[in-house]
Amino acid sequence: MTQREAGERNVGEVSITSTLLRTIGLVGLTLVLACMIRFVPFLSHAVQWVAGTDAWQALYALFGIDSSLGREQLILVGIMLSCFVVALGVQALIVFVSERVRSSRRAGR
């Protein structure tokens, strides 16, 4: 048995199409979550609350942000980073569940 054959047993190949679709889905889900923060009132209030906390104010001091433009940019970075992390978790859950369903269908045949 060669090393390549051993590796092929443990790890399945992921196609370029699958990777591209996952990437598009991740970007799309991130943008949908960001739009939800903008248009869903209780989410925008939550962002305002977080931006007013002492921890967030400490970030302004840590990065040396003095202008209102810099504060808005840091808030936007925080929003997009949070949306990306949530979207990544949702996508990982979807991939996990879909793989479980596929493997159970294969085992059932």
C-alpha cells in the first residue's frame, strides 16, 4: 500500500465546484446577516449597545482611534467579522448535517 492510497481512504476529495459553491454561499450568508443587522431593529440596537460598552471603548484606545470616522470603521469591521464567524458556523453545521444525511442514505441502500 502506498502513502497515497492510505490517504485516499481517510480523506475524500473535494471538488472545485463544491469549494466554489461553499465560498459563494459563505459570502452570501455573511452579506445576508449584515443586512439583517441593518434592517432588523433589535439587532441594530444590540450593535449600538455593544459599541457603547467599556470593552469596545477600550478597543478605540488600543487602536488609537480618535475620530468618529475611525469609530464607525471599527464598528463596521466588528459587524462584518461577527457576521462572517456566524456564517462560517452555520455553513459548517449545514455541511455536517448534509454529510450525515448522505452517509445514512448510502448505508441504507
